[in-house]
Amino acid sequence: MSGTGNMIHRLTDNRSASTSRMGAASRTSAVASSFVVADAGQCIGCKACELACFAVHSQANGIGASVGTVSVPVVPKVYVVRTGEMYMPVQCRHCENAPCAHACPVQAIRQEDGVVMIDEERCIGCTSCVLACPFGAIEVSPVYRAGHVVTQSGLTHRANRVALPRTAASKCDLCAETENGQPACVEACPNHVLRLAKGISDSPPEPRREVFFPRL
Ligand code: SF4
Ligand code: SF4
Ligand code: SF4
């Protein structure tokens, strides 16, 4: 297995072990983050990354790998944006001192082993994290389960009394809880635009620098 594969599986294992201690964990950790980066100049805007991301995170909604299985809105955790003739995939950078986690009023965002995760069950959809994220990497959207929108208990439209959907924040989780734990967007990109950048803790330590002051 490649070094990247090893690292992702380590993240997956740690994540599943740490999910149960979500309540006790601190909001941020000292572990350096890994994140997916893009060579924006090479992106052709095909959105294969968006579809791959959506598919691996929608297994509970019965979404498979083919278009015919899609029965809910396509909501990925990576967003391809266009500026003029340029395309740029945007996703979470898993900041070491994550502003979104500090902004969340209900502690729904935690950093576990370098991966910033959102607990969608705890999220109240307030959008504070959306405003706090400097990369525009978080979206708040309706929650779907088993192919149906989840409604918010006690929340109805003022005019027609129709139940309103429950919304929750969503963003890149490095595919930490998917079946093979590999970033699906990286594997799907036909132009090899995306790659997993390793956290600095996986790099050799910086050599210590001696500072000499001139004698006066
Ligand atoms: S939208 Fe959810 S995750 Fe974001 S700040 Fe509000 S409660 Fe927290
Ligand atoms: S690493 Fe996974 S969760 Fe993150 S953008 Fe890529 S496919 Fe989506
Ligand atoms: S799959 Fe690659 S080329 Fe296509 S939109 Fe995503 S990053 Fe760009």
C-alpha cells in the first residue's frame, strides 16, 4: 500500500475509534492536518470530483455509481467554482486552528487526528461556520435519509403549514468514514488535478537554526 493509502487508513481507524468520544474531545488538536489541494490551472471544470464525492457520501440514500440511481439533490463536499475561464475546486483545508469550530455555538465541529469533522446530528444549521470559513468550503443544505428529506420537528412554512426540511452543515471530511477511506475526488479526477497534501507532522522536523548576533 502507498504512503498516502497508509495515512488515510490511519485517519479512518483513528476516526472510527474517536467518534465515540466526540463529546469529551477538544475542539482542536495539535496534530498537523492533511487536506486535498488542487492545481487550479489544470482543472477543466468537468465536476467528476463533485459527483464522486457525492456518490461515496450518499450510500445511505441508495446512491450508486451510475446516474440512474440518483434520486436526491447532488450535494457534494467539494465545489467547483468558475472565475472567467478558470475553474477551481474548493474544499476544506482542515485548518489546525479551525475558525469554523470556534464559530459553532453547539460544538458540532471537532478536529480529530487532524481531520475537521462536522457532527450533522448535533448541527442546528445556523450557518455561523459558513461565514467563518475563509475558503468558502462549507455549505448548509437539507438532510436526506433513505432517499427522503428529513423534516424539522415543529418547523413549518408560515403560509401553507408544510413541514420544512432539517438543514445541516456539510464539508470535506477527507472521506474518513467511507468504505475504503480514500479521497474519492482525487481518484476520480481525469486530469490529475487533485492530490492529498500531507500534514507537516509527517515531514522530517525542521533543522534547528542557530542565530548569531554580531559583537558590538
Ligand atoms: S451550521 Fe451547524 S456546524 Fe455550522 S456553526 Fe451552525 S451548528 Fe455549527
Ligand atoms: S476528500 Fe472526499 S470528502 Fe473531501 S472533497 Fe474529496 S471526495 Fe469529498
Ligand atoms: S474532476 Fe478534476 S478536472 Fe474535473 S472539475 Fe474536478 S478537479 Fe477539475
